[in-house]
Amino acid sequence: MKINNPNGVWPTMITLYNESGEIDYEAMGRLVEWFIQNKVDGLFAVCQSSEMFFLSLEERVKLATFVVEKAAGRVPVIASGHTADAIEDQAKELTAMSETEAEAVILISNRLANENESDDVWIANAQKLLDLLPAHVALGIYECPYPYKRLLTPATLKWCADSGRFFFLKDTCCDTATIKERLEVIKGSPLKLFNANSATLLETLKLGIDGYSGVMANFHPDLYVWLMKNWEKQPEEADRLMNLLSVASFIERQLYPINAKYYQMKEGISSNYTSRARNHDEFTATNKVEVDQLYRLSKELSQQFSVTAE
């Protein structure tokens, strides 16, 4: 199993529920179709945005399987579901995720060492985990902020690149200089870097990153697709769009992923904004107005930056 030269826009998918709190697979099917209609390059299922720490292993496996089947080869799907503490338990859950036919399973960087533990501990645990996983399983890694954010050091990143097992890095450092250094570390390896941060996206595209995999693709993925495909050909328009996308990404500071679920209600995808990870009662009337405004702005921009008129 190997991702075939991943690049472009890979949304970190939210999980939609019915009002009783069970996964709404009909809504999830509509969400997969919506992403594909918006020309994304791949889907990152069962991740932090998917509330994976609040899903049972059975739910994680079923959700990943569903997304893979619904995508039906039209776009590749990767999945994480990496939440356990013990390495042996992690191997079991990641092996189960690999059997969903996702093209890669994504390791969470903070699962491989405690916050105060060294790179040596991290690498030893990572090697132990890789030894327990089937050799054919392609891997990625994600600097997930929950329960704590563990950024890869040059040493751990080089280890991942040199292993030949890793093909996808969801980078959350949010720093252009660091990304430049990371690109040097992974140069010549199969590991591809995807920036999760909107503000630094265009500058890091110029440095040579492979794509975008951030939460804002749950709001207006088509705009990120246009940017990825046209930033070199139309630099002035790309600069203008990047300024707007960066400001729009302030919505992340709201009650995410509830605000993304509310946005999907406006798209007709979901009927509610139920969440297991966040308290929906904290999503205020003002929050809704702000998402309403973002929705209208996104539709206006979509008319200007059409991915069908590249």
C-alpha cells in the first residue's frame, strides 16, 4: 500500500451525527460527494477534525471504511484513528485501520512519547510500532494538537524520512522558516509535506510544499483548490485570494468543529451541529452570524475563482 505522489488539497473531514449522537452516514455520504464536487485531491478521514478521540475503534474503522467505499476510487483516502496509549494497542488499532483499504494510515506524533520525553524515546517507540505493523502498510504522520502538540524535531523528521515508510506529513508548525528547514530534511525522500495553516500557505507553496490539509477545507475547499492550481499562473490573483483566505481562517478560533458542522447545514449536507468533542450550547448566536457571513463571502469568491475555469 502506497500513496501515489500525494499533492493538492486534502480536507481533514469532520464527522456528522444525527441528533441522538450517532454517526449520520447519509450525511457523511453527502459530505464526501460535496468534497469531490469541489475538486479536492484526497480525503483525510478519521482525524482530529473527525473527533476520533471520541469514537470507539469500531466506529473509527466503520467510518474509514465508509469514506473509502463512498469515494470509490475517485479520490484517495487516508485515515488515522491513532488514539491509544500503549504501543501494542496502537498497533492493533492502526492495523485495523489499514484493513479499511485506506491508502495510508496516519500516526499521531504525540502518541509516541509523553510531553517531557526525549527524541530518543520517541524514535524507539516509533520503531517498535513500525515493527508491529504489517510491512506493506503505508504511513503518514500528523502533528495533532490534542491532547498536546508535539512538533517533529529535525531528528525525528529525518528518522521518518529515512525509514521509507512515511509518505504524508500534516505539518502544524505554522512557521514558514521551520517549513523551509523541514523541506530540506525530507528532500529526496517519499515523504510529502502538507501545510495545515492558511496564513503561511502561499509562501510555503513557493518553497515547494506538496499541498494543504487544514480545517478550512471544510468550509470552502474549492478556493484552496484554485489557489493550489493557479498560484504560479496568476500570482496577483493568488495574493488577493490568499489575503482573504487568511482572514477567513480566523473562524477557526470559534467553536470548531461545531462551526464547520453549522456551515455544512447551510450547504444542505447536515441537519444539525451535534458534536461529541465540544458543547454545542456554547455556539452562540453571534457565532452563527459570523459563519453566515463567511458562507456568503465564500459563495461570492467561488464565483470569482472557479475551479472549473482554471
